[in-house]
Amino acid sequence: MELSNLKTYYFLRKGLFKRLVVRAVDGVSLVFREGEIVSIVGESGCGKTTLGKTSVKLVEPYDGKIVFEGKDITRMDGDLKWFRRRAQIIFQDPFQSLNPYHSIFDILKEPLDNLFRGEVDDPTEKIMKTLEEVRLAPPEEFLYKYPHMLSGGQRQRVNIARALIVDPKFIVADEPVSMIDASSRAEILTLFREIQNRRRTAIMYITHDISTAKYFSDYIAVMYAGKVVEYGRTMEVIKNPLHPYTVGLIASVPEPDPENRKRFRPVIGGEPPNPINPPPGCRFHPRCPKRFEPCDKIEPQLKEVEKGHFVACHLYE
Amino acid sequence: MGLLLEVRDLHLYYRTIKGVVQAVDGVDLRLEEGKVVGLVGESGCGKSSTANAIMKLLPKNTARYDGEILFDGVNIIDLDDEIFRREYRWKRIAMVFQGAMNSLNPVIKVGDQVAEPLILKEGYTRAEAEARVKELFRMLNLPESFVNRYPHELSGGMKQRVVIAMAMVLEPQLLILDEPTSALDVSVQAQIMNLLKKLKELKRMSMIFITHDIALASDLSDYMAIMYAGKIVEFGTIEEVLLDPKHPYSQGLIAATPVLSRDVPPKFLPGNPPSLINPPKGCRFKDRCKYRMDVCDNEPNSIKLSDSRYVKCFLYH
Ligand SMILES: Nc1ncnc2c1ncn2[C@@H]1O[C@H](COP(=O)(O)OP(=O)(O)OP(=O)(O)O)[C@@H](O)[C@H]1O
Ligand SMILES: [Mg+2]
């Protein structure tokens, strides 16, 4: 999948004549290759969920281009079935995203009915296999259970199974473990990684937690106020962050260390901007410890600063 | 350094249609003046219930509430409700509730919400109360003028500062913070943690810091209490618990925490915590424990490993 200069705006009406524009995603270009995981890391309101929804066509882009398997699907709306079989999304909340009145069997059969009516020889077998793949085993034990009978981690596996059952080529996983207990998070992510390795799926992993992105992705794109401010190989971005926002974000992540309580953390002041009224120039400049002359006037462009490592910041021009 | 709080064999059970929930089951805790204990555990293990038990805020369906809570030498469990309400709750022991920033009264200016107990409980005049609130705002890095704002005019981090101000306004000796940053962005979370550190130093306030995030707890805590299924399975100084965890659950929880600065991938703990209704006899962690022995079907005692540390596990009996 290739996203080029993708923009997703929400238009809100305020009063009779005023229209507010929320520039949730404002010119993002990214590539997702077979068998690779790209993490989209950022804080609330940076547009990461909108980016995910736009790329699987749950939300219409305002501008830009989405190319999938060589096809321009930006404005495709008639034959969406073709695309839905190939691109799936997994949402954050394992408690709200499953219909409580449907058994696991029903939940997993639904996408087969909707997207493959009659084309799957033995849906039950396919469902059992997929349950095994997400390690809800033995599958017979889960088929006729209802979501409330499962733990959070098990529910999230059902969510993953529901996405996998159509054998997608591209999956958006929007904070798939943020509601799951710390001791089980790594389990879900490891499972994900294994499945992805086996199936060679391309994955967009959306998270606010750069430390899980570290273990789970090949590339990281850091988003701030609707834009990608830094992009590169995961280890490169984490070990050698270039954008002052990325640097601050990494410094903000708590680490289990008894020495921490004896020192203050270098923090980024302020809070992420409102996407209705992002600051002019570089959107991070009001919070940036390194801002200088051009930052409040000229918007920096994403540029390759080191091989494969891109950053949008005037410090590197 | 004086002992401020000593909790012994605290129980809080709830009556439900499905049975009795043993949310707090024989909890021991101790805290000195000016120190912070991190109460860490996964969702539903009884952290908030422990806090509510110390605040003596019990729901109608309480089935059992006993043990000892010695606060400054007085067993507040036995204390007359009226006396506790008048002389202890909010005045000497205060709490920032989980999710409190979303339950601020939307139609009252935040300054007035913070000032209320000063006027109602302490007999301050309006002007005196306002001066006091402004002083508090300054200390919490909130502009003084924000006393005249309504909750919706504040960002998440600002609202969290306001609810901290509400808990601190009567200068309690003990402040309980229940997940005070979990709804905030990492960069804002880091600001609040710095602020709490400053308060700890400046006011020499004792705190119980409740979180599911062991890394975050290490940012502030001198002691760490690891809670699992209604029990504190390990208690010790932060150095003891983080650097040399003894209980297999503490070990698992620490190993499951992803760390940005190190290259050890997180390992997961298989399984889920037991239900607190009819939990298994004996050690509640045994079904997930790789060291499980026959003897684990009995209740493990609290084993003292050092002056500051105890653990509940048969490996150390
Ligand atoms: N008023 C109540 N009546 C019945 N059960 C309750 C009540 N309050 C809490 N519980 C149950 O008691 C157990 C402990 O809950 P508690 O809220 O103390 O956990 P917690 O550790 O604070 O969890 P979290 O991390 O999700 O906030 C849970 O099983 C919960 O469902
Ligand atoms: Mg709680």
C-alpha cells in the first residue's frame, strides 16, 4: 500500500456560517510492504487513528492518493468488497468491538458471509483453523462462547481472528494492546508478529507507546498534529532520534529504574495542539526547546537526512 | 522517620449476585512520613478497593471490612464515622480518584471547586480561600487566572492538576493517587510525574501511588507493593523489588515490561488472574507460576526477607 500526500479533514459546522476544519491527517506519505510492520507513533489527536481508518477506507480522504496492489483506490467505492477482502482493521477496545449477543462462531462467520458469500467450502473448518492460529485452542471450546465469557486478552484474539479470517494482505492494528494488562501485552504482540511472519502481511501498528513499537515493528513513523515528523528503521529512530519531538517523546517514557525518583525527567512542556488551529510554521514549534528563526513561519518538509532516515525539522536543513 | 500508616490484615469484600468478591484480602502496608509507596498490579486486582478502604469510602454492598489501619497511631477502622469524616477524610488523608479529571463539575469554575472545602470546612472567607487556591495553582504550574475557568476550557493535563489541587487543598499528610496519569499523553504524564516529585520534596507529603505500570511507579516511589488478586504478594524498597524481585509474579511483571533503553524483548506471563469470587485455595498465583509445588495449595505466609521487605511465596518458607 502506498499513501501519497494523504489528507483527511473533518468539517464541523459552527453556527450558521462558520465552518471549522479539523486537519486530522495533513499530507502523509508512507509505504507499506509485504511482510513489514510500520508503527505509527504519536499522542492523542495527532491523527494516527484517522490515518488508519482512511487507509482502509472507513473514512474518505479529502486529498491525496491511496494505491493498493497497484490500483488507485482513493475514490473507489463501488467494488469495495475486493478491497475489504484484502485490508482489515483491528480496534483498540476488545470490550466494545465485539457484539455481545453473538457467539464467537457468529462473529467469525460474519466476514465470510459478507465478503465471500458461498465461496468458502467449509466455513466451520476455516473458523476453527483461524482460532487455532490465534491460539484459542482447542477451538471447539471457544466456538459457542460469548464475548463476556472471555478475558480481555482472549477477546482481543477473537478480534485478530476476525481480521485474519479473510486472509488479508494489509492490516491496520489500532492500539491493539493498550487495554490489555501489561503481563499479557507481549503475548498478543508476539502472536501478532508470528502470524505476520508466516503470512507476510503488511501491518500498520498504531500506538502511543513507542516502547512496544520498538519490539514490534520494522519502521517507525512519528506523527505530530497530522503530519509525519520523523520516519526510519525502528532501531535507528529509537537509538538516534532526530526530531526534537521524538527526542522528548522518548525521554518521557518511564523506565523501571530505582534511580528515576531521584531526578526530574526532561519533559516537553505544553500539550499537543488542537488540530482545528495548529500553530503556523512547524506545528511543534511552541513546545520545541530548539526552535529558532524560521520555525514559526516556514513549515519544514520531510527530508532524508541520513540514509533511510527522514525528518521534518529546520535543524537539519 | 516516623511511621505514618500501617495497614494490617485489611479485608474488603463485596456482595454480588454471583457471590462474594474478595477484593482486598489480608493486605499489609506500611508507609513513613514523606515517603511514597507504589501500589502496582493489573486491572481488577484490588488497588482502588484498597484505597477506598483506607479512605473508609465503602459501597453499600460491602460484605466484609476489617483489619487494622493505623494512621498516626490511631486505628481508623474503629473510629466513629462522624469523627473520621470531620477530622481525617480530606483533612489528613485525601485521594485523587481514578478518572477524577472527567468528573469535575462542568458548570462551576475550577477555582471555586478547589476552594469549596476551605470555605465549608475551614471557615475561610471567599477572599482568603481564593488567595490560597491561587497559591496552590502556582505550585502546580497552573496560571493563577485559571481559577476562573470552567473544566471544558482546560486541557487534560490542566484538569489533572486541578483535581490534584482539590485533594491537596487541606494539606493532608497522606495523599492517595489512583492512576493519576493513565488518561494522559506520555509527554503530559511526564510533566505530572515531575510535579508530584516536586510536591513530595517540598511538602514532605506521604503518598500511595496506584498504577498498573511498574515503570511509572519507579518514577516516584520509595517502596513498592505488588498486588495480585486481592493480596500484596511482595513489598519492599524500590531497589529490592525492581532489581531483585523475589515473588514469581513480580518477576513476571517486570520481565513483561518493555524497556526502551535495553534490548531485552519483553516476555509474557501466560494465563490470567483468577476470579476474586471463590478464588483458588492457597496461593492465587499458582496456576500461572512456573515454580508451582504441592504446598502452594496452602495459604503462603508473609515471609520477612529484610527489614523492609516481605514476600508471600512458598519458595521462601
Ligand atoms: N462496588 C463493588 N461491588 C462489587 N465488586 C466490586 C466493586 N468494586 C470493585 N469490585 C470488584 O473488585 C475487584 C477489585 O476491583 P478494583 O477496582 O479495586 O481493582 P483495581 O486494581 O483498582 O483495578 P483497575 O486497575 O482496573 O482500576 C474487581 O473484581 C472488581 O470488579
Ligand atoms: Mg482501580
